[in-house]
Amino acid sequence: MATYPQPAPAHDDYAASRAQLEAMIARLSDTDMAPCTQERPEDYLTRSGRELQRIAMQDYLDAAARREERRAVGRGADQVARRRAEPGHTRQLLTTVGPVEVSRIAYRAPKAANLHPADAVLALPARLHSAPLQRAVVHEVADGPLRSAREALARATGQMLGTRQLQEIAVEAARDIRDFYDQRAGSAEEPSAAVGAQGRHLLVLSIDATGVNMIRC
């Protein structure tokens, strides 16, 4: 007797994430972990949990790449028609949960730079670092020295950034400060005291609250 055709199993976009989670649960259930103090499983979950988050982020990006639909023509700000589409072009992205890879379709034309519409859909930054990681950098850099910011980021995210990277991200984030206050002053009915009477000048004070040691001669 002929059997009825069986439907093909649906693709699991998050198979890698589920495997990582199951491995973590199996490790916690292991007899070697049973007599341990609370500190050891917490340290294990902190390390492996960050890896689980990274794998889940990678699974999400891979699923988005599979869903990306091919366009007939890719046209950027230069108005060049790019009719050649090549899937599988990748770029690296450093996130708060670790490094991931973004795969997307590249639209190409002779003597024109490649166009990746998926980058705009995902709102990917031009630089290597993701927007949440850049926000974390700005918050840490604003609160203290670069060395302290680097150490705090390493503790919170597990990502070790160099001093130059911290500087570049902070400087880039500060480029729009004057435009921000200009727009705010132009939209307000009355000038704000924080912006100034003319709505353009901003007074900034920097105080380190330290003294100068005086040594008697």
C-alpha cells in the first residue's frame, strides 16, 4: 500500500541557538555540577549565556538573509542602475554579545560601488561596531577615563576595544551636538536657558575636582 506523502519538515532558523541552550542545561544537570557551590554555575552561565546570545543573534541575521528578496534593479544615491545581484556578500559586525557575520545581496554595476539594501533595512552602521555597542561606549567614555571605560565594557559585554576605537566612536557621536541644539533652539518658542539667549552659544565647563599638591622648598 502506497504511503501518503509526508510534508517536508520546516526549517528551524534557530537550531544552533536551541542546541546551545540544550548543551547548557545538560551541563547544569551533570553530576559533576551537583555538589558545586552557587558560584561555579553562575560563572558558567555568565560565560555560556553570552555565547548563547551571540549565537541567537547570528541565527536571526542568517534568517533575515534567507528572507531577503532579490530586486530587479538596485539603485543608490548615485542613481546608477545595478542589475547584477550576488547573494552571500558578508560583513563583520561587533555587537554587545560578540562578533557576528551579516550576509546579504550585493547589487553591482561596472565602475560603481556595491549596493547592499539589506544594510539600510537592518540600519547597520558604517563602522564595525553595532549601534548598541557604540551607545555603551559613549556612556562609559563620558563617565571617566578611557582605560576605565575599556575595562567596564569588557566586564559588561566581554568585548575588548582599543583606546583608538573608543576615541573614534566618542568623537563621531559628538559631531551632531551643535546641530542638535540649533534644531532645538529653532523649534522652541522661547530661547532655552541651557542653549543661551541667542539660541546658538553653549557654555561648557569641565572640572576635575582635584587639587595641586604644594611642596615646601
